[in-house]
Amino acid sequence: MENKQCPLYRKCGGCQLQNMDYARQLEWKQNRTRKLLGKFGKIEPILGMKNPYYYRNKVQAAFAQDRRGNIVSGVYQSSTHRVVPVKSCLTEDQTADKIMATVRQLLKSFKLHPYDERTERGFLRHVLVKRGFQSGQVMVVLVASNSIFPAKKFTAALCQKHPEITTVLLNINRHHTSMVLGEQEKVLYGPGYIEDTLCGCRFRISAKSFYQINPVQCEVLYSKAMEYAQLTGKESVIDAYCGIGTIGMVAAKKAGQVLGIELNRDAVRDAAANARQNGLHNIHFVCADATDYLTEMTEEGIRPDVVFMDPPRAGSTERFLLSLSELAPQRVVYISCNPETQARDLQYLCELGYAVQKIQPVDMFPHTNHVECVALMSRVKK
């Protein structure tokens, strides 16, 4: 396979393994997974991509002015707030890169300035683009410090140049923070969300809701998770940390009943709409802290057969895992984007009466040092 070279490899820091060809990257990730999780059993060969380029369906860029006064957009240099200008990226969707270029041009023609963190002046902070790979629908989110700009004319000019855009939003972030999105949001064009199809289910994606960044490999990952869950159509399933309901809805097609638990209210609203749209009547969602809710279920004597858990990079918590063990599902399918914290959590679950049966690494983010892993745990009969 041809190995494309990125000229920003050293400056950007986003693709830590760009100096290796793809086969070598997969070998490096396999070895890392084995080193961290090998004590639990055999590590299956990592599942890589056929075409490991332009796979990111969510692209966000920071906007700034360089020393010459030119408007630039790109990523923050590692450990700094200095913007590295990016015109094209080997991992990002190419449609998004073209939209970023148009926004840079429009800022200039509308005499709008990027936001300056030092002076706290200027308009545009970030632009977020999400694209449905199956649907082709495109969302553009303008993240600004205020709402004072000719919104209708700017949006019309942007959509005229890119008719593939199906919705545009304005997000206001007035705070001095590393968080990209603020609380205030206004729809400038379209329905305010996009939709996409994953594993045969159609999903509504809003600006703030989490959706897997690499949909091609996500299908590979979820297929493996379903294989590990061993669903026959009768099982009671919990999808903890459910987000917009992706894993739970895929499981609902093969399970008896599914309950999704999520703390993000926007995501729960999207999840409920997704279930209705797909005609799934055996899945329900609650807006709650997963740990607290599992504790309540234990007290009420509810016993699910399978629990899917897909926590953030920091992993789960001892409280959650303790609640999970008391709930005592027969199988736990643990999807992780960080094998270091997964190793810690698997060890704790082993101490609580579970045994690791299978571990499958998946390359969700080629050219980076991130590895996604799905592990099957079964309750040890006492």
C-alpha cells in the first residue's frame, strides 16, 4: 500500500505514527495491545482499514490570524494554543477541508475576523463540520464569540458554494475555555441536524451529540461486539454510556429488550428520535448517571443478561464496576478507546467475579497511536 506523507507531521502532532507505513503501524498497535492486555489471554489480530485515509467524518478547525494578518484555520500545535494552518489533511474528510477553505475566504470578503484569545476580540473561534458517509448530508457549525454578523448572507454564500451542505448552525462560546462548543445554539439553515446509516440503522446527529468518527471501522467494531454479545432475540440488554444509542439500537435488532443510559440530555433526545425513526419498540433510554442507575436496578432486583459499556478515554470508575458486578449480567462487552484504562478496569472486574474470554483490537484511527479494543467478559459461575 502506498504510504502518503503529510508535510505537517512534525508540527501538528495529530498523527503520531505517520512516519511508519500502514503495515508497520498495525504491528505497533498489535504489540501495544498485547503488552497492555496480553495477561488476560490471547489478543486477536488487529482489524485494519483497506484505505486508511480521509476517514474522519467529523472535522473541527480553530481559526486565527497569522503574523501577516492572513486568516488561517487548522489545529492547535501539541500542548499549545498556536494554530498550525491546515489546508488538507490525510485523515479528514476532503469535503470538510474544502468547506474550511471557503469559510476562510468568506471571512475576508465579509470583513469578519477570527477570535483572538489574548485580546478577546474577533468573531469566529472554530468551525465544526460533520458529514454522513452513507447519506452524504453535511452539517457546518460556526462557533463564534458573538452573534453580530450578517447571518443570512453569510450562510447563503456558503451554501451556494457548497450545495452539499444540508444544515448550518451558529454556536456561541463566550468563555475562555478549551471546550469548542458553547451552550447557546441557533439554526441558520436546514433542520439543525444530519442523519446517517450505520449497521443498518439510521441515526440523527446533532452538533453536540457523539457519533463515531470513523464509520467504516465502527461497523467492523460493532459487528465484533454483537458477535461477542451472543444475542438470540430473548436477552435483556443494557447499553451504558449509550450516547445517541448506536450500540443499543444495533443490539435491539437481535435482543429482547434494550435499555440505554446516558447523562447528556441532547444525546438522549437524539437517541429516542433515532429509535422511533427506525421503528424499534424494544429499546428505551433514560437520562441518568449510569452508576446511580445500575445501583437502583440492583436494589430493585433487575438482572440483565448482557451489558455493553463504552466509556470515555479515562475509562470507567470503581463505583460503576462495583455496581455492574452486583447487577451480575452473564456477559459484559467492554468497548474501549484506551487499552491502558481498559486493562485497569478488566483487572478490577476479574477481582469482582468475571473472566476475560476474548479481546479484539480494531484500528479506528490510522496514523495515530490510538487503539480501540472490544473485550468479552463472562461471569464466573460460583
